[in-house]
Amino acid sequence: MRILLACAAIVAVGLAAVPASAQQTIIDQWASIEAPPAPQLKEVTVDPSTTALLLIDFVKQNCGRRPRCVAGLPEVKKLLDEARARHMLVVYSHLPGSTMADAMPEVAPTGGEPTVEAAIDKFLNTDLDKILKDKGIKTVIVTGTAANGGVLYTSAAAVVHGFKVIVPVDGIFADNAFIEKYVAYNFTTAPVVAGGTTLTKIGMIKF
């Protein structure tokens, strides 16, 4: 009996000594995790007078090197044309080291459409909040690339700044489909952000 108790004590001490790093991480569990169902897309109706279309980093240095973005430009152009026809505010952003002269020609700005320059959060150290609120904007439709960069962080910041956010999944692009997938899932599950974001498609946006 004493031998059994001693063995049990040794095992208990050994287990207690196992470092935390030996426990399973998300990487260890990666292959066994089942993907959740796809988020539900919703039709949405917007008021053009209080809605702005944001085009995030549609420049050659970003969109131009992503085949998924280049392929999606015709659909984004449809949304842009519709927004302009409805006299909606259209706001562009570009990355540091680029200018709007580098814009993809299909969706390039015209006239006095405002632009901001920033890395991933287009509200950070820019006039974007003022540009929107000075025009009475309450809702922003966010399109652009990278989905996991400027799109994700600007959308989250927009919610924090008090705007309703609409994200058309066929208007956001990344290096591969998996990135776009996890970004779409994040929009519908992230604390605070999910409550202020509607996931949709360009064809499901009504004016």
C-alpha cells in the first residue's frame, strides 16, 4: 500500500511539474477544429444622404498585386457608380508611400472626392471622422483591400466612432480566400464590432 501511495505521489508531482507550454494550444488543435457555418448575409437599405462609401487602398501597390482584388473591381465599380448617381459621399484612402495617382483606374476618384492617408486604421491621425461627421454621415459602406488590414481595422474603428458599418463580402479582398473567410467571420462575432456591422453583398444593398 505504501508503495502505491508513493507511486501516486511521484505521478502527481510529475504532472504538476509539466510546464504550461506542454498544454495543447490552438496550433495543436488546428486540424481538429470544425469550421462554423457561414455567416448569413443580409439585405440592407441605406439613405444616400447619410451614407458614405469608403474605398480602402484601391491602389496599384495594394489591390494591383492581389488577383482577387483585380478580379473584383467590376463589381466594386457598380457600387461606386450607384453611389455617385445617388450623390453619396465617397471617401478614398491610400497607403503611406502611395498617392491617389496610383489608384486602380476602374475605381479612381474624380473631382473633389476626399482622401486620407494611413496604414491600417484610416481614422488614426487623419480627418476621416471629421469628413464624415461634417457631412452628417451615420453609415459607412466599407470596401477595399487588405481585408485583414485596412478593411478590418477601419471598420472596427468606424463602429467605435459611432457609425453603422456595412461590409459587402464581394467588395473586400485579401491575398487568399481563407483570409477573407476569417475576416467575414470576425465581423459577425467580434465584441462590439458585430453589433454595429452588417455583412452583405453589393447586389443586396438597396438605395
